[in-house]
Amino acid sequence: MKNLLSILFLLFAGSIIFAQETRSLSRSDLLQAVLENGNIIKIEEQKVLEAKANFTQANAVYLPSVSASYTGSTTTNPLMAFGSRLNQEVLTASDFDPGLLNNPMRTDNFATKLEIRQPLINIDGFFQRKAAKLTYQSVQFQAERTRDYLELQVIENYMQLQLAYKMVSVMERSKEASEENYRIAKNSYDQGLLQKSDLLAAEVQVLEMENRLKYARSNVKNISGQISVMMNNERDAIYVPLAELEPANSITGIDSISLDRADIRAMRTARTAYQQQYRSNKMSFLPRLNAFGSYELYDDEIFQADANGYLFGAQLSWDLFDGGKRIGKTLNSKAAFERFSIEYEQYLAESKLELEKAYRMLQDAENGLVLSKKVLKQSEEALRIRKNRFREGLERTSDLLLAEATYAEKQLDYHQTVFQYNYALAYVHFLTKK
């Protein structure tokens, strides 16, 4: 039984290992996969289609509506019976007999009707169609900005993956160095040249580096899972970046917020859509002119049409008062337009402030990058000196371990600073994109 459990455990563990396949990934491939397969892009596409469908509905202000119907009925109602025979063009002199008029026999009627209604002048509908069109354009601009944001997310997640592998690399080297220090300390302890507390300190550092290495490797898996979700990829893979994390090239000059940026254009277009909706509601107080027409076929037998007739005309209608609903609707749309106008101005102000903060963040990251690079070199040199002195027995174990830990921390700090600088640069590009 025990052997069986062991075999099952090995099979289960093996399935997990093989499920975690390793795949190389470039940033361009990641971006292409996210844009082609990501759910966020698909959601935005459906939003655009929804807005386009609403705009298509608004074309009813220009286009006619056509309907056809086929109706069968039977009646002994005096008025309906007389009208049905009249439409069937089968009336005779005997039909005017008062007895038959008052008590007609059952009359069957089958009618085919083709109707058309053509809007001519609906001023409120014209403005409503403009509002629908502008809303459609606004959603398109917003989808474009979502694409820009996804590009920024791709850059951030790819750099997080690069940073995670840098952490793994640093921890692996630190673990090897701590193991070598422990080996030297163990030899010195065996020769009676080192105290037990120093040996235990070296051993603790080995365990600490092993734990930090496990954490770094788990971070790689977490980020790989996040990337799989972005790509809408159900495969449980561990991704390896094809490029290492290096400082990116800086921008050449300071740029400003462009009013042609997709999200700002979306806000401006939406504001105009609110304005057109307000105008549409104001114009609903005006009369409407519509044309109508119908062509009809009648018979007393099914699927026959011995009689026909047509009707064409125009109607001028004017809703003088509807209980105040139009007044309230107009006031509502006016308030919505004014509110969105304020929101647009606020959005511009916040966007400019965000860019100023991004430039300051970039400058701070650039200064931090220069400083972190110098500190890393100093820490590396200090560690080299302490290692040489330790081999000669001139340095305490605790001082060497501290130098090793400090050097590992400074390496991680440097790579973290590179990440912060590159992201700040990408964020500035995102805010100033036209």
C-alpha cells in the first residue's frame, strides 16, 4: 500500500512538472497575442458594435418602415360585414335590404395589406441621429485608448517578468556564495579556528538565501500566470523573456498633453453627443411631418385577391402637451450636457497634472538609477575586499555575511530601480501619445 501511494505521488508530481512547460517570449509577441486574443480587446470591440447598432437604429429618421400582413376573419357584425363586402367589391342592390343590413349572414374576409411609413420632417430625430453617431465615434476613440493602455500593461508585465528572473539570478548567486562561505566556515570550525555561533550564522544565511530563492521562483510563476490571463491562454506555462532588463533610452525632450489623444477625443466627442441630445429634446416641441401609404387586397376566399385598393397621404402632427414629460426630459438633458462639459474640463486638468507628476517620477527614477548604480559598484568592491580578507583569516564571518547580504540587496535595488525608470518612461510616452 505504501509503495502504491509513493507511485501515485510521483505520477501526480510528474504531471505538475510537465504541465508547467517553459516558453520563451518576446515583448512584441506578447503584445500581438494580447491584442489578438485578449478578452479586454474583445470586450471593447463589442462595445463598439453596440454603439454602431444604436447608430444604425437612428437611421430610422431618414429611412422608411415597410410592413406586410395577411388577416383572415369572419363576422356577423352589421358594420364589419358590410365593410368587408364593400372592400371585396361584391356589393349588389340586395345588400342594401334593411333586413340584411341589420342581420347579415356570416361574412368571411381575407385581407393582404402592404404598409409604408416615410418620415419627412422630424427635426428632433435629426439631432438624435447626430448624437448616436457621435456616441459611436466616442466609443471608437475609447477603444483606441484601451489599446494604448494594454500596450502599457504589456510593457509593465514583461518588465515584471524580467525583474523576477533578475531576482532569481541574484538569489541563485547569493545562495552559491553563502554555501561557499558556509563551507569555508565549516572547515575553519573543524580546525578550531571559528566559534560555533559564526558557523550557525553562516548556516542561517544559507537557509535564508534558499527561502528567498524559492520566493523569487514563485514570483516568476505568478507573473507567468498573469501574462497567460492577459493573452487569454489557458496553457499553464512558465514564460522566459528573450530580453534582459536594461535601462531604456531616455526621451529627447519634454512633451505636453495632446488634445488629439484618443481618450481626450472620446471625452470631447461624448460632450458634443450630450449637446446634440439636448438639442433633440428641445426640438421635440416642434411638429412632425410624415408620409404614409398602403396597398390592400381583399377576397372572401383564402389566398385569393379579386379586389384591391390603395391609400396614400401625409400627416402633420403636433403634441401640444404631454403632462410635462418633454419639459422634464429637456431639462434633464441640459443638466447632463453641462455636467459632462465640467467633467471634460476636469479631465483635462487632471491629465495635465498626471503628466507633470509622471515627469517628476521619471526624473526621480533617473536620479535613483545613477545613485543605485554607484552604490552597487561600491558594495561589490567592499564584498571583494572582505572575501579576500576572510580567506586570509583577517575578517570575521559576521562581517562577510553582512557584506554578502548587502551586495544582494543592492543588486535587487538596482534592478528594481531600472524597472521603475523604464516604467516611468513608458508611462510618460503613454500620457503624451497622440
